[in-house]
Amino acid sequence: MVDFYKDYVAKMFSIEGRTAIVTGATGALGGAIAAAYAMCGAKVVLTGRNKEKLEVLAGEIRDAGGEALPYAADPSVEEQVKGLVAFAAKQYGGLDILAVSHGYNKPQNILDQSVEDWRC
């Protein structure tokens, strides 16, 4: 019975063959998420603002046997986000997973920030 549930849970939570976008992929957390998704069989679209770093990470993931494509975009620019989603859909046929790991830093004392400053 335990083997049945083990297999059932593994299939239910499998991301093999799924398409994932990882924002902030050039950061430590985003890079780790992207690599983990790829190791689990997902097709990963890496995004961030630094094209060169994205290309390096995509190469590292591919060298390790994963599938990844870089796409430079700024998540605060709506048209760039639309382009990112269209790219993922065109390359991989859709989008299943979105990992939002990009950061935002307003150089201001936290006590001086408004609620609007915290909204993405």
C-alpha cells in the first residue's frame, strides 16, 4: 500500500515535461529554483535583466542535462512580461509554472515607504 501512495504522490507532484518561467533567475534563489525544476524534468524559461548571466545559467543547466532557455526581461515592464509569456508559449507550447523570485529594492528607509511601494 505504501508503494502505491509513493508512486501516486510522485506522479501527482511531477513537473516532468511542464513549462516553468523563473523570474530573477540570475539571483541565488531564482537560479537554484530553475536548476531544481530542470533536474525534475521541467522545461525552464529563465528570465531577468542580465542577458549574459541568463545565457551562462541556461548553458550550465543544459550541460547538466536539463532544458532551459534565457529570456531577458524586466518584470516591472508589462510589455516585456507579455513578450516573456508569448516566448514561453511559442517555445514550449504553454506555461504551467511561474516562480516569482525577482527582488525589488527601493533605496529608502522602510518606515518611509507606503503600502503602494510594497505592491508589485
